[in-house]
Amino acid sequence: MSQDNLIKMECTECKRQMYYTYKNVRKLKDRLELSKHCKFCKTHTPHKETK
């Protein structure tokens, strides 16, 4: 995979970036939002894609 598809995920609660993932830019035009575990909030929170 190329670095063009690499995106950062940011916690919606504490606003810290801690996850990196790949996204198919051709199929997914909107911003990606996944439920991930935040080690600072110590719970599962929604993480949104950042620029």
C-alpha cells in the first residue's frame, strides 16, 4: 500500500491521535469513523479521520 492511503485517527473525546489505518479513497469519499480503544480515556470511543 502506498502512503497516499494512510490516514490518522483522532479520539473525539480527548483529541489525541494514536491510530493509523488505510482507506480506499476511490470508494470512501466521506471521513472514516471507527470505534477504537483510547488508552488515555480508558474506554472505547469513536475515532475520526484527520487530515
